[in-house]
Amino acid sequence: METTVLVDEVLSLHMDEQIDGRTLLGSYVCSEQPGEFRWQPGSLTQAVINGFWVLFENIDQAPTDVQSILLPLLDGGGSLVVGNGEVIRAAEGFRIFATISSSKPDISRNVEGRDCISALWRRVMVQPPSCEDLLDIVNAWYPVLKPIAGILTETLEAVNGIYSGTRGVDLPSRFTTRDLLKWCKRIGGSGFILSGGELSASTRNAIFLEAVDIFLASSASLGFRKTWLENIGKIWAVPEYLEETLYSLNKPVFMESCTEIQIGRVCLQRCEAARLNENKLFVRTCSSLRALERIACSVKWNEPVLLVGETGTGKTTLVQNLAMKLGHKLTVLNLSQQSDVTDLLGGFKPTDLKSICTPLYEEFEKLFFRTFPEKENEDFITSLKVQFRDRNWVKLLRGFDKVVKKVVEIRKEGSGSRRKTPLPKMILTSWKDFALKLQLAHRQANASSGMLFSFVEGAFVTALRNGDWILLDEVNLAPPETLQRIIGVLDGQNGSLCLAERGDVDYLCRHPDFRIFACMNPATDAGKRDLPYSLRSRFTEYYVDDVLDDDDLTLFVSQFIGDNPLNKDLVSSIVSFYKAAKKDSAERLQDGANQKPQYSLRSLFRALEYTKKARRKFKFQEALYDGFCMFFKTLLDGPSAKAMDRMIVYHLLGGERPSLYLKDYMDTREYGNYVLTESVQEHLKELAKAILIKRYPVLLQGPTSSGKTSLVQYLAAITGHKCVRINNHEHTDLQEYLGSYITDPRGKLMFHEGLLVKAVRNGHWVVLDELNLAPSDVLEALNRLLDDNRELFVPELQETIRAHPNFMLFATQNPPTIYGGRKMLSRAFRNRFVEIHVDEIPESEWSTILRNRCKVPESYSKKMVEVMKELQLHRQGSKVFAGKHGFITPRDLFRWADRFRADGSSYDDLARDGYLLLAERLREEQEKKHVQEILRKYLYVKTLEADKIYEKVLLSLWEYVNYIQSCTFLLRYLHYHVDHNLGSSCNAPLPSQPEDRAKS
């Protein structure tokens, strides 16, 4: 729960459907001593006791239990009954306020009768400010802008008029007073000379450019942009020829030094931790620099930033690059439908010595290097790092004790002969606080046998305290009630929050360097939705275009190919190919699921990256062909793949197609009963390309039983990688991937890492089977692991795990448009994979597979394939969605072959096994007869009656039972003699013989 107003004795609490009444009243929580509990008053309880004013935001969204808690306070009783049974009288200064947000002009009836306490509130309707009100607000907040206050408010009215005209007059205003004040803050803080006559042309252009950022840069509509530039340009007397230049044609200057970075009109200071020699590639195209300038401007004015755009346009990359250049730590949280408020703010969790010592160690490192010289204490620091790495927590704490004692000695000695100056008071205070935390850690370590819970702050709160940057990726996938908890932080540089979950009434100290960013795809994509207006309006929103002009694309490609004049024609050819591929993807190409393929800058980037790295092993033409085939061709169906292949050869290779075989990528060998047919080798070749540089996740899509999973398992076996398989289903949740808390043999709760987390750490291969059976919003939580960052954030551990260099992720799925229950994955999710379409195994290869894998003679295997082909021409009535696999699937063919290999020797046996497997599972007698007739037709058997088949089966079964009983009798005989006579009484009577059950 959070606060939005930093005024003494005012507590602002945002309501939503997930608010628990115990959060407001209080609860019993674990103390620092394991096994002990104490009563922790909630935020409302403490406000009642201390006489604070309490503001409930969005009270209409509060659940009924919260409303019942407020009832005694609202009806004039002035008392509150808390969870431990105590009745608390409200202090004299205690007051309650509440808000309801609505786009309707009158909300007096909106909540009437909705709950039992609606009549107890005194309602005050707050109307939107008029033009005169806005003028007064601007003059009061920013007196320096008084000469242009009228034109500022006129601009806001004009912008909302344009918005209503393009979207519909019934919609609420897109831009509000908050946006106007944001614009005024930028203008007022830029040092423009606004008094004394007309504004200069440069000042008008600068103010117009700030208006572009605030009011126009969020729009994806070309019509809105054009209308906006024409109308607002006239208000500010900006020449028409400059309007488009200021908005989209100018290329900002990018300059960096050791102390600062300049991006266009913005100059930002760098931190000491800025990495000057970062190897991550960032192409400074005109469009990316404009977007970077806008983000940097929001960073300068401490505005929350929302980046909206299609997948692969580089939204996350822009924020990462700016954070890296400035030296700020960036924490990225990949949100999903299962994201909870505890993931952001924290909650009470089981703790062990690792969770206790890790933050202590990080704090110790910072303090130590501020106090002692690093070079002289290098051995000591190295030994502590070893203890931390080996999880020797007790020895680590002892090392901390030595340093604390040394600091105490220095403080007592004062300015000694060895130290020219005493330690600063601030550092001594920090060491004193650290010593208290160290004492608590010792007590918890000594009592580690007890169950210990503590409030663990989330990554969002940690960033807020430490001044880190935080990026909420896929923000529109998270539940709106979860996002409402952080809405207070979005209200400018003074916005903060209060951890009511911990019982706080004090606001968290917001670090001045803290910045918040969010990224999302438009709501037009599968599984995506719009953000609530109350949340979205607090961000400065920028739309990141996917459209690049030829100059930008040329610069982008040249970063990989090189800007040598000899490569000019090749760069031009790649640009032409990319534009042609984008055009054809929208008009005539389709992937293996009969959907339009999604090509983005990520596709082009990966194709060029692969080319650059693969040319170390292959010729340049071969690497170029493979790279573009992998990211533009392999996801397509047969006809589209042929068309794309011709396009690649024509544009990039001058009509000559390189010839590469599986042996050029890897050495194959026999493994188990895996059969390397011609089609399998072709699929393995495509898969070998994907794992060549071990970075890209692979999605294998194709019909059932086409060998998708076995391809990965074979490749893992011959390359020496451990392969882990995770089966997805419609109820899959993140815990199956990440892990959950379980009890260890001693009864303590511990976090057991999931298969995916273990694989990421240890470099295993993971196969996510039946990917599109899992909920799509759960899968989106893996986006950060699937893109080029290869990171996985585990909320329970509050740890970001970087993938092991050998880690690879594979996924398999059946086409969603053909198989029932399969979901359409979003474009943003699929675009992160290398997609490979796996066709059905050709009929000509089935006989070879059965002969080599199942050891069935060729004559029999051919007949089995003929039966399968005939059955696939018919459809089963009870499995209409199974298509041609209603009567038989390739897996059934393997089962049939395995049965025949076990005890078959003739066509009669083959027909019997086929009937028992394929016909006896059918419910309709007519369908059974149909299977029976086909078996007779192709296997040349005269009779195939069920009664005779079962008569033979029963006879074989009785013979087997008789054999088992005979073996049992022999064992009893041996046991009798060994046990009673130890071999000396050989004439002892035998146990009674079992009767001949075979005859009966």
C-alpha cells in the first residue's frame, strides 16, 4: 500500500480488491528472535492512535471487509476494534477522507446503495478546472511563466480538441492538468527569457519541442500527428517547414565525456560507476537518438516514462543503454498476470542465513571501501569473498566482527599517527547501524534451528531506497490492482509509498536518483490490454516506431557488415531485402500455423549477429545465407519458405545458393534407436544452426508425433548436454518454472528452485513441451530470459540470474489453428524465438524407421504403413478435431510395432495386435468394423473376429500364469530344504503341487 502526499500526519492509502483488512488493523508477525511473535499494529490503527489524517484513494474499489472496519469510525463512534481484541479510541486530530475517480460529470449516484456505508460519507464533487482555473494554477505554481500562461492553457485546450476530434467526442480528455504542469516545469526550469516583449524564434521552437514530447510523442496515429503539428504550430508561430523537422527529421547530437553525456538538448551527469568500455552494441540511428533524447529529458525532470511500441523495436534496449552510459544500476522486472504486490514491494517470507547475510555483505563492501584502502586489504577482502561464495556464513560474520572492532578502535583513538584525519561522522554512523544489524544476524544465526520469518523488501522498494533505476517490462500484463499499489511513486519527484503491509505509517525515503520506466506492447496483441487511465496518465508516454527510413536501416546494417565502400552494395541489398520481407509478410507469406509472420528489427539484428559470428567457421556467403534463413525462412510453411528462399538468394547472394550439409555443422553418430532419415537430418541441420552460438531460444512447431522433442533430445545426447523436459498444461503457473517453498527433513521451510532456474544456473538444456497449452500471460514472464539479455528474475529470492553460457531453451507446440485447446501466442512472445517448422515425417521414411528402430521386417513394416495411410483417409466421429489422426497416430504405429516385435511372427499376429490396439479403444461398433476391414484388406487375414482373438489371448495368458506358478513352486521347494535341513534332509516331503490351471 502506498502514499502519494508527503505532508506531515497525512496517510494516503490506495484501495483495490486485494486489500486485506488485516493490513489496515494489524497482525501478529515474527520477531527477530525465531519462534517469537509480536503484535504489529496496522497503518490505520497507528493513524487512529496518533491522530493522523487518512486519505483512502478509490474507496469504491475497497472490499467489503475493509468497509466493515471503517463503519465504527464513520458512524460517529470514533472507535476501532483491532485484531487482538483491543478497542482503540480515535485521537482528537484523526480524520478520514476518501476519493472516487470517474469520467462522468456527476457521481452522486454512482455508489448509492452499493454498500452499507455509502450514506455515511459527505460527498463533494470536484469538477475539472476551467480555463480560468488553469491560468490561476499556472501563475501560482510557476510565476515566471505568467507572460505566456494564456497561450499554455490555450495549447492544452487545442490538443484535447484535436484528440476528441480524432477519437470521438464522448471520450474524456486525453491530457489533464498534470500534463500541463509537467510542460510548465520543463519550460520554467530551462532558463528561457520570457519577459519583455515577443518570444524569440529559438525560444518558441524550444517550447514547441517540449510540447511535442508531452502531447504528441505518445501517439501512433499519423493523422493525429499531422493535425497536431498544423494546429499547435500555428499557436506557437512555428514555420511549417520547421514543424516536421523538429518532430521527426532532426538527428540529435550524441556526445559523451567522463563526467557527462549530451543527447540533443539534454545534458546528464554520469555516476562514478559508469562503464566507459561497455561492449553492448547500440546503433545510433536517427529514430533511436530521438527516442533516447526524449527519455533523457524525462530523466532530467524526474518523470516516470512509459514506452509503447511493437515487439522488437528496442524499447528495453533504449533504457538499458542510457542506464549503462550514465552508470546507474537498472533492475528489470518482467511482469505477468501472476505478478503479485509482494513481487514489487515485498512481504513476510521464510528466511535463512543466506537471505540474512547477503544484504549484510553488500552493505559491508560499500562501507569498507569508503573507510579503508582497497589495495592494502586485498587479501582480507578476497578471503571474505571466498567465505561468501562457499556459504560459510559463520566465518563471514566473524570477519565482519573484526572490522567493526577495528572501527571502534579508530574512533576511540581519534586522529592517530597512522591516520591523518579521523573518520567522518557520517561513516561512523553508518558503521554503528551496521554493527546493530550484525548483532541481530548473530542472534538469528545462533537460533537458526527455529522457524524464522521476516519482511523481505521487494526489488521495487530496494531501488526506491538506493536510487537505482527500475524497469517494469510488459507492464500491461500485470493485474491493475497490483499496479495501483505503486501509483503514489508516479506523482513526481516527491511521490513515495508507505509499506502498510509491514505496518508502516512513515513514508519510504525516496532517493533523488531513483527513476521508474515501463514498457508495453499495444493492446492489439494477443493477451495484452490497455493500462487503466488513472495509472497511464501519470507517465510521460512515448511511442517507439518500428518504421525506419533507408538511412537508418543502412546505418543499422553497416554496424555489422562494416562501412567499407566495398560493402556498400551488400548493405543496400540487405536493406532492400528487409523492406521486401516486411511487405510480403503482410500480404502473402504465412507461417506453419497459417498466420502472418512477424518480422522486426530483432529479426534483422539476430540475422546480422549470426552472420558476424558464423563467418568464423563458414565462408561469408554461407554465414549470410544461414543467418537470414534462420530468422526469416524456417518459421514459414512449405510454399512460403520456398518463396522466401528465392527472395534471400536473389537479394543477398546474386542468385547463387550455398550448399551446406549436416556434417558441416556437427558430427553425427548413432545414439540408441534414433534413426537419421533424410528429413530428420534436414531438421537437425536447422537446429544445429540455432545452437551454433548458443544464444537464441528455439520454437519447434509442427503436427503431433513429428519428432520435435526427440530432435532436441538426440542433439543434447550427442553434444553432452543434460536435457530437462517440462510439460505444460492449461493450469501451468510460474511456480512450476521458478520453484516454491517446501519443508526440508528438519521441518524448516526452504525455497526449492524449479527445473528452469536450475537449468539457467547450471547450463542445462530445457524443453518446454506443449508450449501453447500454458496460459500466455504466464509465458510472457519469461520474456527477459528469451531476449538477448538472457536473465531470469526470481521474486522469492529477489535475485536476477544470468544464464549460464551453455544454457539453451527449446519449446515445442502444435499449430493452434489445427489442434484443439492450443492458444495463439502473442507476437511479442513468438518474435523472441527462432521458429522452425517441422513437417510430418514423409510416408516413404516410416518403413525405414520401423525397420531400424523397432526391428520389424521390411515386408511387415510396409504393410503397417499402408494401414496407417488408409486409416488416415477417414475421420473418427468422436474425435472430429483430431483430423486424420483420429484412428491412428505415428505413436500408435510405434506401439503396434513394439507389440509385434515382442511376440509376433506372422501376419495373423500383426493383425491381432493392430486390432487390439486400434479397434478396441473405439466406442462405436461401426468404427471397429471399419478398422477390422482395413486390417483384413492389407494384411491378408481371412478372419479377424474378436471372440477368436480373445480366445487365443486368454490361452496365452493361462499358459503364462501356469509358468509363473511353476516357478513359484520351485522357489518354495528350494526355500523349504535350505531353511529346514540345510541340504541334509533331501528326503523331506515336498509342498503340495499346484493344480494344473491351464486345463481348467
